[in-house]
Amino acid sequence: MEKTYTVKQLLDMFKKHIQLILTCMFAGLALSGVVTFFIVTPKYSSQAQLVVTLPQSDSTNVNDVNSNLQMINTYKDFIVSDLVLNQVQSRLDTQYKIAMEPKEIKKLISVEQSQNSQMFSIIVTTTKSVEAAHIANTVAKTFQDNAKDVLNVDRITITSSAVAESDPVSPNKKLFLAAGLILGALIGIIGTLLIELMDRTVKDATFLTEELGFTLLGTVPDISDKDIAVNIKKTRKLVDGELSQAATQKTESSTEPRRRRSRV
């Protein structure tokens, strides 16, 4: 027979196993902290911003502006081309002693464009913040040097050079810790439900009447250890009092004949 629980029963169930739930929560928080701070390698990101100006005609119209925006996709492909990356590899090795293959550099680069803008950013993400800044600036400068000769552009301006960031972009520490805390809470709740579902002991009279179909003849009230101790103490006092009273009566009954003899 399928068993259903009310909201109050669920709350009482979770309250009963609150220690298990809290333990799982703190265990999840501790585990996510270990992963975040000691296992996952932090990654740093640096970006250089550029703007490209195409040759302008005597009369600038909307089509020219749209053409400039569409050219951004061409710049993205040109930045990760072999022509640019081979020069970037050589410059990084010569200037900064960074030895990387062009295909490795390509994986680190992403190009993002501001919406409806001719400005775009060259973003590099690596495990070293200074290295990310060097690569981003080198790619931007190499693109600037080669684009005029290959593409039909008028001017390329690096509006913002990449700088080394002290804060990593990943992992997101707060997000990881919150995820560990929530995951631990879920495990604790699932564990509580499993414990209750697997527990087949009789907990109340409704289980006997509804689940098993028995007739309820009577109930024994639940007595706490404190109440048992109080009742035992009261019982001992009552017994001691009765014994004391019986001893007193026995003494009085034994002395009564002696008094009568003395009178005679």
C-alpha cells in the first residue's frame, strides 16, 4: 500500500534527523572547499581591446556601418590564422620566454565583440595571470601589424592593453561552496527519507489500523526518561512511607500489652 506524508510529518521527520542533515551539509561544504582551493587549478583572464577603422568614402551611409560591423567576423578568423599565430609564437619565445605551439595559443584565445560596435576584445585565459596578459598584448600587436597589409583597413587602434589580473575567473569559489552546501543538504534529506522508508517499526496507532487493518483496543502513553525517574522517586517515597507507618504500628501494638500488665 502506497504511503503518503503530510507536510507536518515531513517537517517532523527532518527535525528528527536534523543532525544527519547538518552533518551532510558541512561535509559537502568541506569537500567543495577542498576541491575549490586545493584541487582545481585557477585560471586567469586578460583582454586587449581594439577598434578597426575601414577606409571611408565621401558619403558615409548605413551600408558602410553595417559593412564595418560584419568585418569583425573576418578579424576574428584572421587573429587565429597561421600567419598571426606563427608570429605570436616567435615573439612570445623571444620576448617573454614563453614556449607554445600555435595550436596551443589558439585554444587560449577568444574574440568578443561589443553589440553593434566596431570595438572588439582579444581575451586570453591561462593558469598564469602574467602569461595571459603577455599573450593577449602580443596577439593584439601582431594583428595590428599585419591587418593593414592583408585586410582593407584604414587604421587599427589598441584602445586598452591587457593587464595581469590578481583574481582568477575560475573556479567561482562562492558558487562552488554554495553548490557543495546544497548538495550536502540534498544528500542529507534523501538519506532521511530512505531511513524512514526502510524503517518498518510501528510508530503510531494509524499504522496498525490503516496499514495492517487491526482493531485498536488501547494505547500505552509514551513516557520520557525524566518522567520515569520522577515516578520511580515518588514510588520509593510512597513505599518508604508505608514501611515506616507499618513499623510504627507494629511498635505500638507490641507495647500495648506491657502497659496493661503494669496497671495490674
